[in-house]
Amino acid sequence: MARATTANFHQMVLEVEVTAGSGTYSKLCGLTGRGINRQHNMQTSEVPDCDDESLPAAVERAVQSSEVTISGSGVWAAESHGTMLDWWYAGTTKSIRIQHVNATAGTPEYETGNAYLVSINNQADRGSKVTAEISIEFDGLPTVTDAS
């Protein structure tokens, strides 16, 4: 029996292009949890049986649209404070990318595209560090680049 090859936390990296058009990406510091959700939004149609209309119709589905969103949580780090707040207050997109560090040749390594920082939620509890939860949404679908 062969075991699956898996990835660790540090092998799924979220990076932001801090200076637009520079091609230089930086990790968002402080995140201790991150997730990526790829979702098809579906449309359904009821299709009747032409020979016997008394039979229940079949429900057929088609992809109406697709979206990719990112969630993150962790501590609120001074290293990313300016980047995060400037991005949110600007209400504009930044180029971001998700890197799958252990991608093998010919499989997706990067998912890159413009995205909005949709929400930042901070929490401060006495005796602990300030935490953050963020939500990022790609503006359209990201470009997928395979590992070489």
C-alpha cells in the first residue's frame, strides 16, 4: 500500500503583490490558518419525460459561474498591518497568488489574479494577542500556472 503525498501548512502560501506591477510578492505575516475555496455556482432545470409526462421530471445541472475565495486567520502582525489596512480602505484589487510549493512538474503550482480584500475582522481579548480573520475574493478566475 502506498501512502498519499501530502503538504504541510508552509507549502500552501498566500502572497500579495504589495507594489502593483512589480512582480514581487510577499507573504501576509501572522496568518496561522488559511483556506482556498473553489466553487461552481450551479443552475438547475427540470426536464420532463417526453413519452410520459406523469413521471417526475429529471433535474439537470449546469455550471452557471465559478469563483475562488480565500479565508485566513491568525494574529494581527505589524509586518502586514499597513498592507492589509491600505488594501481594504482602497477598495481596489491587488494581485495575489496561492503557491502550492510541493506541486510536481505539470501540475498547478500557482493560482494568480487580482483580488479584493473583502473583510478584515480583528478581535482583542485581555491577556492574549490581537487576532484577525480575513476574506479575499478573486475578481474573476485566477490564472493557473503549472510547475516546471
